[in-house]
Amino acid sequence: MVMKGMRIGEAKKYVADKLHCDVFDLTDSAKMKEIRESLDLGTVNDRPHASYGMSAKIKIAELLDIKIPSVELFKKKLGAAL
Amino acid sequence: MAEYFTRMGDGEALWQSEDELRADVEAGVEDAVKRGKAKPLDDADIAHLMDILKMPEKNVSVERGCEGIHTFDAGTLKLPIRSAVPVSRHVTLLIHERILCSDTMELCNTDYSFKMVKNCAPEEAMQMEQAQQDMIMPVFYGAMPNLGLYTKPDGQFDNWAELLPQGKIKEAMDAQEGAAEQCYEDMLYISSLQAEAGACGIQFDTAGASGDADLLAALKTTKALKEKYPDTCVTMGMANEFTLGMHGKLEFEGDKLAGKYPRDQVQSCAKAGVDMYGAVINTNSSRSFAWNLARSVTYVKECTEVATIPVLVNAGMGVGGIPLSAVAPTDATTRASKALLEIGKADGL
């Protein structure tokens, strides 16, 4: 919604399709915990070796097919495409 | 006859019968229709709003499927400054992401105006770059255009609020045009540094607070910023439901800005390249919560029907139907949230 200027209904469907889940699941915190953990997208509670911050965002950008400015900047600093 | 607990627009407790609630709802809708020439709510919407107002629960929530996103303006002012919690802005962002579960958050300066950020703009950009390393949710940089700061003695331009009562109309218009140009340059400079630091977006908050020239500066900055950094999101929150015509003749892309209501404001914002629009409907503290909420929902519903970009309604103390009090009662905030999302069809708050 933020990066593509979508209205809420369209944005929910876009994310649900990318996550291969139902729109209903997006607001089910138990289901989303499972999805986020399985895809290693970062969760509210930290876990050993789990991604958070930039590493989680890199995965989110790839999964949702969006350009996140801070991820692009980070890649540029590393001097190579991730 | 049963009475329902509700509030006045200043937050004071009030008990009203169903007939009294309905009369206030209908009067609130009528006010939006009369002043803003808004389309009235239909009978089903009014019945839905009455149900929300009469719910016996202290706090209420949206129906499944109607959830919207929850965003913040004046983001990092709230914990460390207003609530005096001794945490850094970086920790504030983390608290919002990991504990309060905010959907987006905003980094901002204590003096929440772009002009005041100019002297420390590179340091603010460094703070953003550091924050982006740790944050997952979108983090914006936000401040107000606050055109009044460009008037003497703080700025170089004569104060149009003093010139207008003296009948110096041309001088007042010239001063606003000069101030808007300088404000635009400052906002573009600061926003560009933030974009280059990896900010997810820029939030122009309370746009139009000093009138149509204030809004024009924000719209012009958005257009220029989106040309430079197309992937940087722009959100723009309004100052009120009616753009004040302090200048009166300013236009953006051929549209006169003075006198715009939410349904027109959102279209000007979209034309400038704004990605998310923040509607503001001011609370009248002398009228009831029912009156204020009905009026807000009427404006918002009409706005979301014509909007091509997401509409995030400002819902806090004194706006969006919520009482004008420093601590907003949750019976009112949750009812307003439910009504704005379910009836107003807002994309978020």
C-alpha cells in the first residue's frame, strides 16, 4: 500500500496472493506468526538466528516484488546485488 | 426510555436517549451537507452509525474484513517528548514496531516544522539511515510546512495575518507567495536528504495550516520530490476540512486551492503525486460526539468514493469526530475508528 499507492482492499489481496494465503489470514495474528516464521520475515518476538530489521526487509522486498528505498541503499553500499 | 453513555466534543460525559442521538447524527450530517456540499449518508449508514453509538461495550472494534492500517504523525514526539519516557527516538521506533504493533511510524524533530529542521537536516538523515537498519515497518520522516514561521520576526516576509486587516491585500498575497517559495525550497532540500538516507517516505503533516499558500508549498514539493525519487512514498495530512483562502487565488495544476473540502483535497494531492492522503475533519467541542462523528463520516465517505489513493483519516484529539481533549477517551476513539472504517470506507487511520 505504501510503496504501490494501493487502496486497502487491493493491497490486502496483493499481499495475500504473494504469501499464498487468504486475505482473512492477514489479520489472524496466530496464522501470520506461522507464515512470518516459515518465510523468516521477522516477528514481534525475536528468535535465535531469525531475521529482523534490514535482513527481514530484504526478504520482504523480494517476496512482495517491491522496491524498498532503504534496501536499495543497503545493496548499493554493499556494491553488489543481493 | 433507555439512555446511552456518550460524550460532548470536549470529552465531557453525556447520557442521551436514542432520539437525542439520532437528532444529533442527522444534524451532523446536515452540517457537512450544508457547509461542504457533501453527499449525505443514506438511511443504512445512519442506522449503522446509530448501532455503533449505542453499543453497550466500553470499547468496540471493527468487523473482520474491515481492518485498516494504523499510522502515526508526530511519531517520535509521543513517547520521549509528550509522555516524557526517557527513550531515544530509535528506541521509540522499535517500541512502536515490536510492542505497539504500529503499521508505519514517523521519525521527527521536537520542533515539528521543516524550517526548524534545516539546520540539522544532515544529522536527521543520519538518524533515519540508522533507524532503517533495525526497522521492518515503513519509517517516514515527517514535519509541517508551517508557513507562518517564514514571517517576521522569525522569517523575512511581512505577516499576512497583520497585512490583511490593514487592507494591504496585494502585500499580503506577495508575502505568501514569497514564503511558499522559500518553504518549498527548504522542504525539498530536507526531504531529498531523507530520501537519500533510505526513508520509506516523507510525511507533510498539517498541510494548509497557514492557508492555501501553505498547501501549495507542500504540493509543489511533492511533485518535485516524486520526480527526483519516484520510489519514495509521500503522505500528506491536511490541517482542516476546509482549505483556508488566506491568499485566495493560488492554484496547483490549474485547480484553485482555497475552499477545498476533502473530496477535492484528495484529488489535488493525487495530482501532485501524493501516495496517501490524510483527511482532517475538525471537532466542534460545543457539539456532541454523535454530531461530530456523523459529520466526519459524511465527509470521509464522500472522499473515499472519489479517491484514487489511500485515505487515512486523522483520528486523534480534536479531529475525526474524536473529542478535543488531551487524553482521548477510548470509548470515543474506538467508536470513531469503527465508523470511519466501516461506514466511511477509509483505508486506515
